[in-house]
Amino acid sequence: MDVAEYYRGLSNSRTEIMAKCIASSEAFAMHTTSHNFLKDYGLMLSVMSGPEKSVFDQACREYQYSLEAIIRGNYRHAFSSLRLSLELFIASVYFSAHLMKLKLWSAGTDDLHWATITDNDKGVFSHAFLGAFNAELGTYRTQYAKLASSVYRECSEYVHGNPITHEDSALNIEFDFDKTIAFHERADTVRLCIIFVFSVRYLSELDGIRLNIIEPVVMDALGTIAEVQGIFGATGK
């Protein structure tokens, strides 16, 4: 087969997958919801001011890549980018408390490790981290740590090429409804975890104006938590 013809056929297949995703009311409704999470991340980014903001911005871009991949049927790439976006989101919060590590990582002399940024003793879900920035949310740290660990592991199956992530033996490129739904369910979990660690790190430091900006995002995700209700109740709403 001519190389140009091969890639034209591949492009056509991806276009057909996108059309099928859009035509599926359930799949595209979930995609729309996941896409709208970008607005939430944008608001979170807008109230950040430290040097870690650039890492959070990178995470937003990687999340966008994952959306572009899933709607075109690039399932492995979609889950891999979703995992990286989660890692970068968490890292941005971790780096806010470890400026030296941010500088070393930015200079390319240190690597980013999931085990480090989520370490039980020093990571963003640790007693020490919550004690330093928002001890009131400490009750919930184990719950969200488990959620983050679970979604990271599930996305990692695509990074590591576990058997269940492979396409069929005929190498057909087809719309996979189940993988599409699974992706968006995990995107929802990623959002929940990110809003939690963001709230732990920043809510106690935001002024009234920035609290007002971020309130709809946090309350939508964590509004059932009494301690979160108390934070925003102090704004007079």
C-alpha cells in the first residue's frame, strides 16, 4: 500500500470514529461534560499565583490532548495523557510546597515520580501536608488518596500495555463505546481528586475575591463536605 494512501485511510477511520462518538447521545454527553472540566481547571489556574502555576497549565494542556485522543479513537493515547495530566496536576500542588524540587525538575535534573508526590508521609495526601495547609480536611485524605491511586493505576494499564488494553488481532480501528465511557468516568475521578488537593493547598490562602471565583467549582465537587461548606459560608453566601 502506498504510504500516503495508508495515512489517508487512517485519517478517514479516525474521522468516522469521531462521527460515531458524536452520534452516540450517551458517549457525547459524557465527552461534553469532560470537555467542560477545562473551564473548572481554567478557574483554578486563574486564582493561583505561585511558580507551580506553569505546571498546572501544562496539566491542562495534557488533559486537552487526552480529550482529542479519545474522540478520535486513540484509546491508548487518551488514557496515557489522562494519567500524565493527573500526575502534573498533583505535581503542581506538591511543587508549591517544594520549590527546590520544582526548580530541579524544570531544569531537567530531577524526575517526576508518582510515588514521591503521593507519598504517605510527605506527599499531597499525607497528614503532614494537610496539617500544614488545611487540617480540617484531614478526615478525607485517605478517601481521596485511594481514588487518585486507583485512577492512576487504571490509566497506567494503557501506559504499560496490559493485555486488556490491546486492540483486536485484526488491527481494526473502530469506535469502542465501552472504552470511551471508561475514559470519561476516569476523567470525572481525576477532576474530583484535583479539586480536593487544590482545596487542601489553596483555600485557606485565597482572599474573598478569589474564593468567589473558585466557589462554584469546589462546591460542585466537594459541596457535601461540611468543612468546605464552612469555608464558603464565611464569604457571606
